[in-house]
Amino acid sequence: MQESLLRVKRGLERYAPGSLHGWLARIVTNVFLDETRRRKRRPQTHLPDDPDRLLAGGPAADEALAMVSLPDHLQDALTTLPDEFRQAVVLCDVAGLTYDEIADHLGVPLGTVRSRVHRGRLRLREVLA
């Protein structure tokens, strides 16, 4: 209804006196047909009243944290690294960023990121061995 009234308002300047009833009926018909075509192109699916039927529950918060947190011995080994190596290794191996993303994040050249990740991994191997 609102779309019909908007189209009537827009078209009033171009309306030539004649059959007002026919003109309004044609606008309403066109709005209906446009809306029907739009719904066919973009069908909408509505969620059921009971969302638990559709959405599967995820793990509890403590279980999710345990899955993404590192074991204590790895965290201790990471704390022994200098900040520049630790940042690069954590962003690469824990956060999963690419070297380019790490370079942008840290504001250093790509070659520096590669060397820091490499040297950080070497030091981690030494500490964990």
C-alpha cells in the first residue's frame, strides 16, 4: 500500500485528466506484480518458532576456550621469546595470519616478518627440547 501511494505521489505531475480509477488500479496492479517478481528472485525462508529445531547448540564456553587456548608448556615457552619474535610467531601460528597480514599489522617489511617467524620458531624448538 505504501509503495502504491508513493508511486501515485510521484506520478501526479504526469497524470493527464481521464479515468482516475483506471490510473490508480494500474499503479496498484504494477506494484503487486513488481513485488511478486521480486519475491521470486529473492525467496525468503522464515525461521521456525522453535529455533532449537534448526540451530544446533555449540560447545559450552569453557570447552570452547580449552579448544583454542594453548597448553601451559607452550605458553611458558612463548613467554621466553623476545617480544618481536613472540608477536610474529603468535600471529602466524596461533592466529593464522598470512605473512602479508602480519607485516601490515606490525608495520614492518615482509622479509622482517619471515625472519622473525623463522627465528622465533627456532628458539621455541630449543626451549621445548
